[in-house]
Amino acid sequence: MWSLSNPLPRTRNVPLSAHLTSNIVLANIVLGISVFSFGFDNVAFNTMQAMGPFEKQFGTYDPSSGDWEIDATHLAFLNSFPLISYAVAVFIAAHIGERYGRRAVLVLMQLVCLTGVIVTYTSNTFPQILVGRMLVNMHIGMEAWLVPMLQAEIVPAAVRGAMVILYIFDHQLGAFICSIVTNFTSDLVDDRSWRIPIECMFVFPCLVLVFNWVVPETEEAKLLLESLEEAETATKGSWMDLVRGTNLRRTSIAVLAAFFSQFSGNSFSSSYGTVFLKQVGGFDAFTGTLIKKGIVVLGPITNILLVERIGRRNMAIFFAVLAASSLLTLGGLGCKTPLTMPYKKGIVAMTIFFPYARIASFGAMGTLMAAEVPHLSLRDKTSFAAWTTSNLCEFITTFTLPYLLKAPYANLQSKVGLIYGAFATVGVVWMVACLPDLRGRSLEETEEMFEARVPAWKMGGE
């Protein structure tokens, strides 16, 4: 029975706590620290690039404004190039994990993170800090491959859904805690403002290295999976099967969910959120980021409370409408020239609210659809296609956004919300027409519904 006090459904009338052992809890705490580090590191880099001392150290002087700033090109490099190292790290982790085991990847990625943090902390030039962030992002890429899969191997099926939500929650919690740190250090007028958050980044990989022994190797699970894969080799589909028959519909759902997850404004809210708030003015950018990250933490909690009660489709459409509306409102307010204080406050309010609505809709569906809609024989290939789409779209949006925001290029400032708002609106239409709700459906039922070409709005589970 679903209830507000116990929002996760029980399995076979057994409380969730009955499925958890001390080993599972400890292992997930250690993995959670690593995921927490991911959220903390991202916000540290995204906020410190808006700090005055950081801009003076790594930016250029603008005679027209009398301030130091990081120009659009260098911002694009700093935020998009690490996505390349992220992609490379996924393949490295997959190779090492299959050859040497899961724990080898866990240890290696912490060492890579520490190396990146050291390079970043000692940076005096822009190329050096770019290399530092790329190394830290390699850790994040390895984590993206390792943690969800490792949790699926060590956690009972009855609590896997909760672990997925906790994965997102740990990430957002790390981002929120880092926002608290940077909100305090942003008032410092020297390099301590950005070096202190970097110092904090040392703690988390060190903790994981010390306690990595509590995470099981899952060799038995690995051998079992290998034997199953060998037995099912004859039924594995080819890459061309992704676009054949009803699989084309499944592939398009997973790929388009990944596309809209990024083009609904993910980079605008994450990588450049603090930079944008500083550009708008009228409100302290770091306090705004702190409030925004605190609200975003509620996104995964909202998913926990609603996803099984009202379904994926209804939840996604509702919050996607809110996300698109907030982007269009933000862009519309930015059309006012000059911007008066009430308009600036409205822009800041939409900038703070939008990420919450996005993560509860486009963000959640980008993850869920790649896991739920693939054909059994094409699960790996469909997931890879969705992941590749997401990473490519994130690179495109992250690289181009500084040129859209800043002079002397497009200089759209908050009017960029009209662009992403248009994409989000198209995403809402796509959800209404194509997004299935597989709540309560077994894998066999899912297969039957796709083969029968059941419309998306008739797929709702019971």
C-alpha cells in the first residue's frame, strides 16, 4: 500500500528494511559518497568561474566594463571539453571493469579524481585548470558507468528503484552542500574564494579509498551475467535492428527523451547558472545558486512521491509544462529594455524555479526511458544510443551557450530562455503524443504492447 509516510511500494508485503543487510547499506553509503562528490565537484567548477578572483586569475581584462572576465570562448572550453574526457572515461571504465573487476574501477576513478583536484588546486594558467577539470570529469565518466550497474548487481530487485532515486538524490545533495560552501567563500577577495571549495573536494575520494573494501566485487554476479550472455548470444540483435519494425519506435523514444533532457536547458541551469545570475544582476549570484540547488534537491523527492502514484507520463507532462512555461517567461521578461529591478527579480525567480521542474520531467525521463523501453535483445545498444545522444547534445549546448549569452556575440542574455523554451514546448508535445507510461507493466506485457502498436496514452499501468 502506497502512503506518504512510506512512499516506496512494498514487495510481497515485506518492508523495504527487510531487504537491506548491513553489507548492502555500507556499500551504498560508500558509493553514495562517490556520487555526492560528483555533484559537489560540478557545482564547485560551475560557481567558481563566476568569482572575481577566479576571473582575474584565469580571465582577461575588459576595458569597457573595467572588470576581469572569462570570455565566451574560454567559458565554452572550460565547460564543454571535459565532456570529451567524460566520454573517454566511460569506455576506459568498461574495459577495466570487465578485465580486472568493479573495485579496480572504483579505486582508479578516485585516484583520477585526486589527480584532477591537485592539478586544479595548483593551477595558475587557464590550460592547467582546463586539464584539471577534464581529469575530474574522467572520474565522473567512470562513475556513470560503474555505480548504477554495481548497485543493480548488489541490491535486491525490490529496492532497486529506491537506489536509483537515491543516486540522483546523492548527486543533488552534493550540489546543494557545495552551493553552501561557495556562497560563503564568494565574499572572499582573494584566491581562497575558489581554492577552499577545491580543498573540500579532496575529502570525498579519500573517504572512498579508505572504505572501498566494503564494496563487494560481485564476481559471482559477473560470472552469472557472462554465462547468460553466452546462452543468449543467438538472440542478441544487431545495430540495424534498432530501426527495424517496432524497435524503431522504442529507439526513437529513448533517443528523443535523451535529446529533450539536454535541449530543455540543462546546461543553462547547471554549467552557466551562476554566471548567468551574475550577468543579470539585482541579486547575489551565489545566494541565488544556493537557493536554486536547495530547491533542485526536492526534484528526486518529488519523483519518489509521484512516479508510482500518478505515473511517469502524467508526472513528466505536468512538470514539463512548468519547465517550458518558466523558460518562456524568463525569455519574455528579458525582452524588456532596459531591465528594471522588478523584471530582474522575475528573471531570477524563473532561473531558480526552472531546474526543479526540468529535473522532475525531462531529466527523469531521459534516464527512465533508456531503461524501460528497449527490446530485451537490444537493451545495451539502445542504452548506448541514448547515452551517446545525451552526451553529444550536452556538448553542443554547453559549447554554444556562452556565445548566445555574452557580447560581442549574440548577447541574448535571458532571451536565451525563448530558445530553450521552444525546445521544451516541442518536448511537451512529444510527451503527449509519444511518451509511454510502463508503470505496473512486466517486461512481457511491455513486449506485447509495443508489438501490438498500442498508443502511448493507452499504455498506463494499473
